[in-house]
Amino acid sequence: MFPSRKYYLLLLSVLFLITSAQATNHKWIAIFAKGTGYTDQAYDSIGSWQEVERVVKKRKSQGYEISSLENGAGIWFVVFTKGVSYTQSHLSRAKNWEELTTLFKEEQQKGYRMLDLERGSGRWVALFAKDDHYTDQTLSMVRSWEDIDFMVRSKWKEGYDVIEIEHGRSTWIA
């Protein structure tokens, strides 16, 4: 009473179609602007974190700064830019919220500001740079979407503007 070979092939085909449909459901959205003052841009799409580190080193040696970092569908997408207003951009990783807040404080003490935050490959990845644009910066976290409004409004009352909101590991960070 074992199912036939055709049954297994049909089941495998259905599983393949479901997986393929999910993979094609991913969307990448880019925002473009004119008048940025940028002089050149490049990007790399990479699968592994080790490759990200190698590409960052190569692009930095060419005079680029890291300007954007995204992760989705198992791919890291890194944008590099010349002519930005900041210097000494670099990426740092943290396993969890506690490590991220410690990293944030350490980088601030060195004069760096967090410009971007992304979750991927099991880590929080932060883009830091020397940036005289921000006078102060803070990091906040909530565990549910319903708490976002309170977090944002309380930081606005303190005089902060929202720079980035990121979701990962069931938490929202702004």
C-alpha cells in the first residue's frame, strides 16, 4: 500500500511550485533622487556575509563610502557612493539587542553615527560613519507594531527625527 512513484513526483512538483512562487513574491524597491551631489555610485549584490566584507574592502579602496545596505531573499545589496557628506563608513554586526545597544554606544563615543540598520544572516548589521550632520542620536526598540506610534511620538517630543525603522527577530528598532 505504498503510494506510486507518480504520486511522489507530483508531490515534489507541487512543493517546487510553492517554493518558486514564494521566491518570486519578493520585491526590491529603490528610491532615486536628483541633486544629491554624489559624483559616482556602484552596487554589489552578494549572497554571503564573507563576500560582503571582501566587496566593502575593495570598494573602500576605490574611494567609495557605503551609502545603503539591504538584505532580502538571502541576498545582501550594498550601494557605494562617492561625494557623500560623511567619511569613514563601515559595517558592524551584533547578535541581539543588547550587543546592538553596546555597539551603538561604543561607536558614538568614537564620533560615529548610525546611518542604516539591517537584519540579515542572523545578525543586526549597522552602517556607521563620521557624520557632522547629526547633533545627537538615540536608538529605541519595541516588540510590537502597536507600540511604534508611542515610541515615535515620545522621541519627537524629545526633539528627535525618525531616520530609520527596521524590523527583525520580532522587534522594531528606530
